[in-house]
Amino acid sequence: MDASFGVLDAFAFAVFAVLIAVAVIAVVSLGQLPGRLARKWGHPQASAVNVAGWIGVATGGLLWPLALIWAFISASGSSALRMKENEQAQAFG
């Protein structure tokens, strides 16, 4: 049995390292996506959406689609609440 470490072995390790790095970057990007979208659109529960996205990634993607859908749906009455807060701020400011 030959126990030498050749050029092809080094190439295989390099390819494997790149694949692992790409997989880690993909998982982190997917975990951040629902929270980023919720913050970008001013979702009133953006922090909770962010946590749900990370929990979804940790559970193997089972809950991640729910977090993504939650990022797209704003709470009912939130626009009316924001309008009321703006009116109060203009009245006092």
C-alpha cells in the first residue's frame, strides 16, 4: 500500500475545502434572508422574523419557509398604527 500524498490528493482537499466554504456561506445567507427582508420593509416584528429564520435553518429548513412568508406579511393594522403615531408626532412636534 502506497501512503504518499500526491498532487491529486492536495487538489481533492482544496476542492473539498471550497465546497465546505460555499455551503457555509449559503447557509448563513439563507438564515439572514427573512430578517433582512423584514428590516428592509419596516416589518413591525423584524427581530422575531430574524430569529425564526435562524431557527428555521437550525431545524434543517423545516420552519424557514414560514419565516420567509412572515417577512412578507405585515401585521394587521400596522399601517393604521403608524399613521396614528405620525399624527401624534406631528401634533406634539
